[in-house]
Amino acid sequence: MANGLERESDLTMFSEDELKELSGMKRVGDYVEVTCGCTSHRYGDAVGRLRVFVNGYLEITCDCTPGCQEDKLSPAAFEKHSGRETARKWKNNVWVIVNGEKVPLCKTVLLKYYNQVSKNANRSHRSHNGRTYHRDEFIRCTRCNKERRFRLRTREECRIHHDALADANWKCSDLPYDKITCDDEEERASRRVYRGCTRSPTCKGCTSCVCFGCDICRFSDCSCQTCTDFTRNAEA
């Protein structure tokens, strides 16, 4: 599935009656797609296609101009891209067309599963002791080409990994809590499969150890798109 999210095939998303008046509506596999848009007083309407996945995930492909390449935008990012002057309220500013009228997303059924996911987001990424959990991640040194482990148990450790991931010239000596150099051996492949998941020692990624965004691994003072989208969605 798109974005690496699992399909919940047994979930009936919306009834035909709930969607029949929506413009551009179609069902495609594990999501429904409808025509959407956002209006700027300066630039007018920016039109796109909103996809609502079975797990509540939302993404928008922008069709504001024939050559626009913006794809898989979050609603907050689409709102910003449209030039909306009063941003940060995408639930009110992004609209769909119902019976020929523009209706804010917050007044439709399309956010039903998104709202549910938002309420359960913190619980879905918590370990057995109730704390938010992130598995270990690896970054490859640009000098020696060896992979180095990053532990993500605290907000500080998450920030270190976040900044290292954004550094195109990251090297072993930049790792602050493990004093290693490029001369140190890389972890054995058999050891790298253990990434600290609380569910399974050799887990390759599950809801216990893979987080798609929380207040421990996203930062309001960071200007990257990932953190900006998370902060705006949290404030919406």
C-alpha cells in the first residue's frame, strides 16, 4: 500500500449514501478519492484530489496548474501550497464539493477515520510501560560508509538522529554519545537486525516500534517539511 501503511481490508469505510453527493468520488483499492480544494483570496481556488485511506491517512495530489508536481501532500501542506492567507486551519480551509457547494472537510464524513487515528495516535506507539517507543535507526557515514546505530529512547536522542539524518555530510565522529571513529568496526549484520522492538527482537517494523510522528520525534523549532506538517496538524 502507498506510504508503507497496512491495509485493513475488513473495514467498510463509508456507505454509498455518505459519498453519493461528493464531486469526483471514486473507490480505488484501499482508499476513496474525491475532488478537493483550498481558496486563497489572492490566488483563487487551488484544486486537488484528496485520498482517504482505510487507516485514516490523508494525502492530496495538487492540480492547481497543469504542470504542478506536488503530490502526496498532507492537508496542511496543501493549504500552505495553495497560498491560503489564514493557514493552520486546514480542517476548515480545505473543502470538497457536495451537491455543487464547497463544504469544509470538518463538516463531512471524510475525517471520521482521521479523527479516530488522531485520538489513538499516542497509544498506538506506546510500549508496555505506557511510554512512546521508537526503534533504533541507522545512518551511514559519508566517509567510511559504515552504518552507525542511533538509539531513540528520549526526545534528545530523537533530535540527534533527526539532525544527523538531515546532514548530507554526517560522519562517525559527529555521534555525540558514542565516541567512535571511522576506524571502529561496524556492527555485525546479525546484530543489526535487533532494533529494540518491544514486541519481537527481530521485528522488521510494527506499530509498537515504528512511529509516524509524535511530540518526542517531531520538533516545532525545526523548519523541515516533516516537522512543519506535524506541528500544523497538531495545532489544527
